[in-house]
Amino acid sequence: MIQAIAERYRTANRADKQKILDEFTEVTDFHRKHAIRALRQPAKEAAKPARSRLYDVAIVQALTIL
């Protein structure tokens, strides 16, 4: 629900944002400031690719022995 309303909130003008916040706080029982923070969150981006390994298997085995 937050994601659907957040997109509309981000693109709205000031007067529309007030109306959206009033409706959102009415439905969710969030405090107004908490609702603002929740709706201003940036849209979630795709996950970052995993980092490559720093050490190869031989080095990891040597470090484990130590």
C-alpha cells in the first residue's frame, strides 16, 4: 500500500500532498510525521550484484590453518 501511494505522493504538488497525507494517516493510523517519512522513501532499486571473492580457495585454506 505504501509503495502505491508513495509514487502518487512524490509527484503531487503541495496541496495534493496534504490531502494524500490526510487520507493515508486516516487509513493506517500512522502519525503524520511517520507517514511523511514512509512516503518519501525512494523507490526500491534492483539488488546490487554480489562482490567478487577477495581470496581464492588456497589462501582461505591457509588462513584457516593459521
